[in-house]
Amino acid sequence: MVGRPEFPHTRKWIEEQATFARAYFAAIPTRRAIRQRVSELLSIPAVAEPWNVGDRCFFLKHRQDREQPLIVVREGLFGEETVLVDPALREADISTSVAIAAISFDGRFLAYSVRKGGSDYAALEVFDIERHAVLTDRLPEGFCTGIVFAPDNSGFYYSHRKLRDPRPNYRAVFWHRFGTERSEDQEVFFAGEKPNLFIGIRHSPEDELLAFAVFSTGKHPSTSVHLQPMCPGAAPKLLFSDIKAALRRFS
């Protein structure tokens, strides 16, 4: 790692590497044939693994006229497709990509990440499918390890650390009510403040339960899981503690 892209020395290094790479690829004799073949392969429609919610099917879809995949919803198995999020319409940078992060129980709300330039951090936005609009409720660029919508669509639970956070190791889960400022979000679970600590969030729609997996890495990895009802004022309860493994797949 040479530093973040916004740092001058990092930007200079990236530009030098890009100049070197362009000169190298320009000298390849079969470059035109390779470009043609890649173009042919990209013209084949491709669909990522779908998310099924009720009668709606959400998925990422590649198109020939788009550098990055779109987020699309289909009504029913063979119904009409509607483009929900097209990164090409929002940014001049063709490297900006989007990905599905979560979908509400009834399929009305879509949470998706927005990643620029292949960075390891992303912002998170929410799309209201009934209104066909992006909400003002969003998470800034950073690292989101989980988001779950409330059963009544009043808001969402999340674990997120923004870039250049003054407390970068603070691990907690928060509740955000739609239409309110992020500064008003309520902390519902605190996991700790250690560098090697992480949180994953899962949920059971049928039982309206949240599960918080707190796992630590290092020489002696371990995982603890807490359960919490998805209702106002509910407190998390420890299910099991310090299992000798880091269940990273949980998140």
C-alpha cells in the first residue's frame, strides 16, 4: 500500500504506473485483436446471482453499452425488468460501481453500495422502489459490515465506520429512522474498541430477530453471537461467547 488516492505522493505514483502500463499495452502487436475479442465477450448479457424478495427479483446485470453493471428488478419470474440504479448516469468516472447490500422484507427498499475507482471503501444509499427515488438517508464513504431494514420499513439497523473516523476501532450497531439526521441515530449494541474486532449483522424475518456476530482475528480468533428482537427498546442478549474461531462468513 502506498497510501490513499487523495494523497499527492499516491496520486503521483498512480499516474506514473498508468503511464508505464499504457506504453506497455500499446506496444502489444495483437492488441487490436484482443480488444475485439473482449468487446465480443462483454456484449454477452450477464446476470449476477439474484436476490428473491416476494414476487420481485433483484440482480446485477451487465450490458454492452455500460462499463459497470446495473441494478435491475424484475416483477415475477418472467415479468418486465426495470433499471433501478445505473452508475453511468450519476458519475463521469466509468470506474464507479454499485452492488446490492440489502433489500427490505417487502421488496420496497433497496440498499446498495457506491464504490469509486475500485477502492476498498464505499458509500451506501437507499432506493425507494415505489417512489422510484433515492432517499436522503445514506451512509457516507467508509466500511459497512451490515445493514438490515426494520419489518415495518420505518428505518434500518447498520454497522458502519466512515473514512477518517476519529475513533476508527469503535465497533457498534446503530438504528436509523427514515427522515432523520444520521447524528440522531441510536446506538443499540456496542461490541468493543479493539483493532482486530469486527461485527456482522444477520436477521430472521420470520422471528423478527437480529443477530450480531462479534469476531476477533489474530493468533486466537473467536466469535460471540448476540440476539436482539427488532422492536423499540429491545436489548441484545448473549447467545454464545468466545467460540474458538472467527466466523467471517457470518457477515
